[in-house]
Amino acid sequence: LAYGAMIRTRLRRWGLDLATGQEVHVRVARESSISGHLATMDLSSASDTICKELVRLLLPSDWYDCLNSVRSPTTNLGGKTYRLEKFSSMGNGYTFELETLIFSALVWAAGHVIYSQELKPGVNLFAYGDDLIFPSHMGVEMAAVLTFFGFSVNARKTFLDGPFRESCGG
């Protein structure tokens, strides 16, 4: 929980406040349904898909070492030990915060690299776990980036264009 609280604090400094994230996402989704300037995207089983190597790739080594030191690297089933590649399951004290950090970083980097566009968290980039909001014109490329990193876009809950957006159930 302490590591989750630290990530929350850092996300808030960057412009993503998880304490008000759901309400913000619902409001921004409603506004984007009218304007169309932002897309909403949701992923399927995102926390189950975050692997150890992705976290190692994206986080500074001291952060990775810290978070890795409190995860379960193996599990036992039927007397046999299995190595876990999933980094952190839901219910862990920092999984939700880590999801938010990873997905916001991937969207931010994609905007910067693909479009040379400065995305501003809390302005035109929002992440609340695996609920993402970003400029509509990035939709197809963002789906490709997330797929490249092993994630699955939930097509039923993703709205890149048209008169409807949904995020965090609103």
C-alpha cells in the first residue's frame, strides 16, 4: 500500500489525481461525446497482462527493484512451483496505481513519438487504471501501440469517433 500511495502522489504531481479520477473521466467522456476531440479506450484484463519485463522496461531500475521485491515471483500448485511472469494482480496494494502509470506513460510516449504532440495529463491525456482518454486522432495508433505491448483493446468499451464516449462506467 505504501508503494501504491507513492505512485499516487507522483501521478497527482504529473496531473492525474486518482482520488477524483472516476468523476473526471465521466465528465471528460460526456464533454468528448459532444465535441469529439478526445477518444475513450478500455482494455481487457489489463492487470493480468502486465508482465515483469514491461515493468522493467518502463520504470527506473530503483522503482522496479522496489516493486519487484514485494511481489510474489512464484506460486505452488499441486506440489509444483511455477514462475510468475505477471507482475502484479488486482488486490495488490499498488496494481491499480502501476496500471495508471504504465498506460499513461504509453499514451504520452505515443503522442510524443508518433505525432510530436505534447500531451498534458489532466488536459488531453487521462488514465484511471486501464480507462484511457486521449486525442481522437491517435485512436488507431494507440490501439496498435497497446497491442504491441501485449494488451487487448476492449472494442465494446472503446469509442474513437462518433457521438458517444464512455469511461469509468459513465
